[in-house]
Amino acid sequence: MAIPRNRVFLLGLAVLILLCCNLRARQIEDWPYDKLFKHADLVLIAKPLAVRDATKDDNATPPKGKDDLLTGVVTSFEVLHVIKGEYKPKKIDLVHFRLRTGVQIGNGPCLVEFHTKMTELSGKGWAAAVSSDYILFLKKGTDGRFEPVSGQYDPSLSVKQIIGPLP
């Protein structure tokens, strides 16, 4: 059975239009576990205690050229276990960023948000409240503070959430 010429023409036109569109996509670097471990100066298992907006004293400077999009956040963690590197204090403050109120961008950053409260989960015949711990893959920044290995624009690639077994 032959395909009618008008269908072939329409299909060809559709393909041409798709190929001519100005597609915009941001390439995101791949961060598998072995690469995270290799590039991290410090790997921690930590529990978030508090999240607050950054103040001037925190010196939370967004990545270059992103000042109008991002605002600083500071999350305080209890250090539960050091997996790689040396870190003696039982608390660490991590500066990261969130989108400014009202800002919407396509192909935007992979930002991270930490849960300090119990999360309610439920399924068929069960319910549970779970807390979240996180594995943080960190590098020492130019200012001496630790920051996500994958950078401040895509920090979620350096953070892995841990939730215990569910019922």
C-alpha cells in the first residue's frame, strides 16, 4: 500500500520545522558516585538542623552573572559521619542558593532544598514519618568554606538524600 504524497509532504514539512526551531538546552555535567568521591575534599553524612536566608555576614555570593536570579541560603547540619577527608566539628553550615522570589527560568539550575522536619509517607495499609539524612560531596571553595563539588549552580548533583527502610 502506497503512502499518499500529501502525507509524505506533511511529514517532511513537520521534520523540517522541528529541525529549524531554535532549541535551547543547557548541558549538565554527569556526576556519578566515583567522580563525586574523586573530586570531593570532604564527604559527610549529615542531618539538616535549620535552614535560613543568608545574611551579609554569610557572604553568600551567587555564581558569576547569576546575582539577579539567585539568593543565598544557609543550612546548618549535624555531622553524623565523615566518609572522606577530615572534619572535627559536629556542625557544618553550608551556603547554597535558591531562585529569587518571582524568578522563573527555563533550563535553570539544579538547586537543592533540605528537609529539616519529618516527612509523612503512606502506602496501602501503612504510614510512616521519616527523617532525612544526606550524603554531601563537598570541595573547599576559594573562600575556605566547603561547597558542593558540582558547583553552586547545580548543587543537587552533589547531594544524595538518605531515607531509611520503609515498612
